[in-house]
Amino acid sequence: MNKKLRYLPYVFFIALLPAMIFRDFSPANELRYLSIADEAIRQGHIFAFTNHGELYADKPPLYLWIIMLGKMIFGKHQMWFLALFSFVPAIEILRVMDRWVQDIFPPKVRLTSCIMLMSCGMFLCLSVFLRMDMLMCMFITLALYSFWQTYTSADTASKVGISFPVFIFLAIFTKGPIGILVPLISTIAFLVAKRQTAMIRRFWGWRTWGVLLAGCATWFFIAWMEGGGAYLYNMLFHQTLGRAVNAFHHKEAIYYYLLAYWYLLAPWSVLIVCVYTSAFKQKIRMNDAEQFFLTVIITTVVMLSLISAKLGVYLLPTFPFFVYLAVSLMLRVKANVWIRLSVALPSLIFTSVPVALMIAAHNQWTFGANIFCCAVAATSLSVSGIYTLWLMDRGGGLNRQVNSLACGIFVAFFATGLAIPSVNSQLGYEAMCTEAKTLSAAKHQPHYYTYGIYRPENMDVYLNKNVTEVDAQDILSGKCNDGILMIKAKKLKRDVRLQHFANSNKCQQVGENVVIAK
């Protein structure tokens, strides 16, 4: 990276730092990963995992190892440490893509490309959320870049380096079959399109398959030794073929990604489509790199659409190629009204954010968030939107317009991160569990019960013991009198009997939940 680009990771780090420090773990997935890691540490397992005694072969070991490592180093799970394993891969993806285009893009355009990719809504959020998707995306990007380096090598007889299969294996070891499907299908499709089918064996020959088979065979063997045949079957068939053919979770229609695209790559999704459409209409001839980027996009979207299980985050490996292909085409596409409107649209939306915040505050829709931090975030978006519209009026270049909007996004993300402590009780369970532990110690009631709370089983990360889910009848019959009850506040409002029970005992509301001690 040039000197200006070298400072970008630090700017991004500062923008994301509050969210990396202050945010509580989300109950949906993050808390479950922590609970699984804790259970693995207690059992001494490193390849076969369970979640409260049930087999958990859904994810490969690599990311869970990182969580286990953090727990062993710090004695507890640290958000900032685990968030680094999303942020650092995101920065590495930017570095790889920048190296990919360093001989094609001018320095200013390279800067805009990095900023544009990092400010894509889903890419930015996944840079701090605790998921293995960004880590897998990094390995896939590295594998595809390794392929490209060999393909474009001046030495036509050069062999495929060991890095190509190693990166693919690491992608598999991070998230599963998608780690091999994306590079396999995209590279073969590209070589077929270029009428260079003889080169397929060069990239997918004995060296590549040997590394992949050796790595997977070792992994599967140790998993079988630890978890037995049932675990291996679950991992190889139930969690792969089952999800692909008839998913038991996240089953969506085949056109799901065509709809999800618009918000996943916001605020640049409309701009990207307008650039692609303009390039097609103007009959812009793509170079080899652009053809490869387009191949990765098309093959990955088609492949993911054919798989039964679908989530927006699964499309992440295509994000770098969506953005960098669009930026590459911008250099040659003639500006038109549609491209200008595609930038004006998010600018106008950003400009109106303060009004939306005032309406939300007036109607008490801010959920107790720090209103000052929210106002700073809204103002930064509004100022960037107004400045971008001013640039458009003055004829400022498209790269300056993109940079302007992105700066507003990063400032807003920073300010929103500072507001997180005021809403953590709404986002996670740490505050509620802390209150429950305090009451448990004071009342000498060792048990914990929950009613109406989403995925409460993983509260053991905070409570250091399992919780018991109960229903209204259990509560009224006195089953929970020997412990602390955590209940959704909405459940109390809907049941007069439960309201009477709560009023006759010591209770404390924490966020959207109520902690009750007999």
C-alpha cells in the first residue's frame, strides 16, 4: 500500500474500536460459540464439540479454537480480543485486493476502493461481529489471488504454489464446504470461459487435491476419535448435504440473494448496478482481471442460490469483487444521470437521518440509547450527505463523492459504538445475569430459571451453571421458588397472575427482562 493507504487500517480501527470494546455478546450466535468453547475446554476436546451435551458439528474447529485460546489467556471471554479475528481478516482482504489492482488503479482510486468496500453495510458490521465468515472470506480471497498470480505469471510453466491449496483448506477448516466451492467453481468457470481448459489440471492437480485430502483426512480422523461415528456422520452428511438439499435452518427461495443484495451492499448497491449496466450498454470491453472478478460474482451467487440454506452473510466472499469490479469499470464508463442518481439517493437519505432520529426520540423508539451519541451519528451522516450533494453540484469527481459518504458512515459508526453501553441490556444477557448472580448470592438460591427468553441455555457463560426453562404454570406452582427467575417483561404484562407473583417478590427490570427472587 502507498503512504495514504497505510493509514487507512488505523482510521478503520478507531471507527470500530468502541463497538469492539463496549458491545455485549449477542444471544443468537456469539453466546452460543462461547458456551461451546467453554464446554470443549471442560471436556478436553479440540475437534468434536457439543452444546449442552448435544453434538455440535455445524462448524469446523478453527474459529472455536480462537475462542478457546482467548478464554485460556484471559480467564474470561474478551469481546475486543475476539473482534480482532473479524477486523484483522477484513483489513487483510483490503490489502490483498489493493495489491491485486495496484498496477491497474491510480492511487486515488485505490484509496476509494478500500473505503468503498469497508463502508459496505454488511462488510462493516461483520468486521466487528463474532462470526467465522470474515475469516473464511479472507482465506478464499487469498486463494483466488494465489490462483491469479500463477495464472498471470510470465513463466507459463510455473507450478501452482503450496499456498493455493493451503488457503483453500484453511477456508474449509474455518466455515466448511463453501471454502472449497467458491474457488473451485470460479477458477474452473474462468478457465473454461477463456478456453484454457488444459490449465484446470495445473491448478486442480495432485498437489492441490493431495493437500486438501491429507488435511481433511487428518481432521476427520481425529474428530472420529473424539466424537465417534455419530459425530462424523453429522459433520459430513447432516450439516452439509442436509443444508444443501433441504435445509433445516435458513431455508429461502432461490431468488433470495437477488433481493438481499440491495441492503447487503448498501449504500453502494444501486451505484454498483448502475455502473455494471452502463458498462454493458456502452459495450466496455473487460480485461482479464475484470472478467475474473465477474466470474467469481456470477458463479458464487448462482451456487449459493442453488443451496437450500441461505443467509445474507453467505454472500460475503463476493463483496470484494462486486466493489472492485465496479470501481474498475468506473474508470472507463461515461458518467450519466443514473450513476449520479445512484450517489444522490443515499446522500438524500443520509441528509434526512436527523429528522428520523427526532421522530424516533419523540415516540420513544430509541430504547434508552445515549441520545447525544445518536445525535452525533445522525449529524455526521447528514453533513456527509449534504457535502456529497454539494460536490455533485460543483462537478466533484465520483471518487470524492464516495469518500465523502463513507467518512460520514465511519464517524457515525464510531459515535454509535459509544452509545452501545446504554443499550447493552437490550442487546445481550450480561447485565441481567450479573443481577441474577447478585440476587442469588444474597438470597442463597443457587438455581436459575427462565421464561420467554430467547436462547437462554447459553447463559451458562455468565452464570457458570445451566439454567432451566419453565412455563407460566411452573412459576405459579412454586417450582421456581428455590432459585432466581428471569422472565421477559412482555410476559408479565400479558398475564395478571404473573404480575401478582412479581409484585409479591423482589424484582428488578434489566432491559426488556425482569429478574425475580423469592
